[in-house]
Amino acid sequence: MSKFLCHCGYIIRDQTDYLPYKAYFFLDADTNQSFERFYTYLHDLQIALDQGKHQEFFKVVHGEENRIEPFSLEDSVATMFGGLFATRSHTLYECENCGRIWLQSHRDMNHYIPYLPEGSMRGVLKADDDKKKAYIEAVYEELTEKEGE
Ligand SMILES: [Zn+2]
């Protein structure tokens, strides 16, 4: 999704990398199946490496037509991990204006469902640094004080 209009009127743009208001998530129902496939790949890769047959392994796993000569270990792992990510992840966005979370309801569909936050907390999809931690601790106290009233 390149851009869309939030209910508050703010335009949420997705036209670059490292957006502080975008995240990916995996459904719990998909996690075991997805990661087990990746673990199986790693297991089989280890056997191929031990036997010195990793180029043959890459040919089988990635297909003859997708094989770059020589296919590197990094390329292979990146391709497998990228594929897992592309086929299993969902996207979500946080509106920087109103804090509304837009959640991709199905990974094959470009439909996003909005969820409004109850409090003033914003920036929940920003990188987990110390600044974010301090902000969350301050706002979280405010939220829990309200709950106690
Ligand atoms: Zn908004």
C-alpha cells in the first residue's frame, strides 16, 4: 500500500523503508508451520554443508533458474527468510495523527481494519530504544492511574 487516508483525515504514506509507524506481524496460527519450514531448511542446509553438497542443495531448494553462480549461503538464507516473510507476514500502520492502528486483515488482501487507542499513547511502532521506553513508562503510569479511579 503506497498511501491511504485515515478516518481522521491524515494521509498515511508507505513509500520508503524504516517507517516508524509501520510494522509486520505473524499470526500465531501460522507461526509454527512457517518457522518449522524454515527450521527444516536450516537442518537440510547443515547436512548439505557437512557433505559439501550445498550448491546442489541450493539448486533443488531455489530452482535451477533462480540460481546465481555460485549461490552464496547468505543469498540462500536471505531468500528463504524473505520468502517466509513475504508469504506469511501481515502489515500494520499507526496513524501519526490520531494513533489509530490499521491492521491488514488477511495477508493476501489489501484491506486494513482500523482500531482506535483508548489513551494518549502514540508511536507504539517506533524502534524499541530507551527514549521510547521512557515515554511508554510515563504514559503507561497515566493509563494505569485512570484504571484505578
Ligand atoms: Zn488518523
